[in-house]
Amino acid sequence: MIFYFSGTGNSLWVAKKLAELQDDRILSIPELMKEKRGPFSFTLKQGEMLGFVFPVYAWAPPKIVSEFINNLVITNMDEHYTYSVCTCGDHVGLTMNVLSANLQKSNIKLNSGFSVFMPNNYVIDYDLDSKELEHKKLEQAKQRVEDINHHLSNKTEDIFDCYSGSFPWFRTYMFNPYFNGFCLGTKKFQVKSNCISCGLCERICPTKNIHLKNKYPTWGKDCTKCMACLHRCPVRAIQYGDKTEKRGQYYNPNV
């Protein structure tokens, strides 16, 4: 059983590939949380592994992932192997430490963790990777997932193969709380006059935070900064601040 969260398709692609290789099933965390806020109770099949796949947001798991895990109940956790794969544009800080601590509160031990480099998409701060670099990362990710699958098939214990980067403690335990506390606001989202009122942004928002008002999207206060609305707008009518209009859109081309 693989629980996943994905804004621009990178983590969805990883979850699908692992499910294919492991003959496993995937469950969308946002879809589960749209129905209720918890508790979420599941029973694993005999020999089934428990997986979590998600992007790294400010060197930690996204808030929506942590909230889900805090309300997760696995009724037969004994002897089942648990792993996580996080996708990132670069380094991940101590993301797996945070995840492990959250899982322990639900009586789940994290046996292994991995990171996969994927194309950058956080256009609030950075431009997209060049097409050449994007293609290179996507190709390398295929082999990386194969390597991760090898460890999962062997149920390798206590392997945490992630690129933490410099100053990981500071980034995860100092900057991430700041990000969650002060950087998830939506006031800087803008809708240009070329909006066609298609409603795609409203439908794909993982937290149901977008609603059409007078045919134009408006944002509430429950944003994760996944930027799916901006990246998937078919006419590029959604922007954030004064920089994203000069930057590109990205959605994983393999999903």
C-alpha cells in the first residue's frame, strides 16, 4: 500500500512506478482527506509493505502529509515493512527524521528512506530547470527508482539514502516551521484577464482551497504551496507575485 501526495506529478510518477514494480496499490492522500479529516484506518495484506511518496517542501514533508500520518491507523502493523521516497529538486535536509518521528506517534517504524532528484518546479523562488537538465533528471530518476525497488524487494533495514545537503538541521527544524507559519499565504496569487473559467484549478487543488467566484478562482487559507494551480492552468492565467510570469510551467510529462 503506497500513500502519495503530488502537486506537479513527480511524486505521482514515482508512486506509480513503484506500484508497478511491486504489484502494489496507490492511494492519494489528498483524495482521502477530501472525504474526511481522519482517523484513517487501513489493514495491510499479508506481506504487504507500507510506503509513503511525497515531494519535499522546505526540507520537510508537506503539512498535508504530516496531518494525514497523524491521523493514520494501521490495524496490523506488526512485521510489515515501511519505507518512504521523497522527490526533490536538490537536497532534502532531515525530511526522513521528521517523517520517522511522525510515524512513531502512530506506532509505525520507518525501515528505510530514499530521495529522488526530479525537475525543479518551485517557481516562486527559482526558474525551471533547462529542458536539457529536466530530461536528464527524468532519465536518471528511472534508474534511481529501479535501485530503490531492489532495496524494497530485499526489505533492506535501516537504509536512508537521501542527500541532506548543507546545514540540514537548521533548514529542517528552523526554516521549515517558518515556512509553514508564514509562507503559505495566498494573497500573492493573481488571476489574469485571459482566465477562461475552466475550473481546472478548483478541481485539482489538493486541499479544496480554490473556489470559482464570479467565474474566477479565489484562494482560501489552506494552501500547501504545491503550485499545481499555476503550473496546470491551460492559459497561464494564474501567477504568483511579480516573478512567476517570466518563468515556465511544469508537469511531469510521464504521468
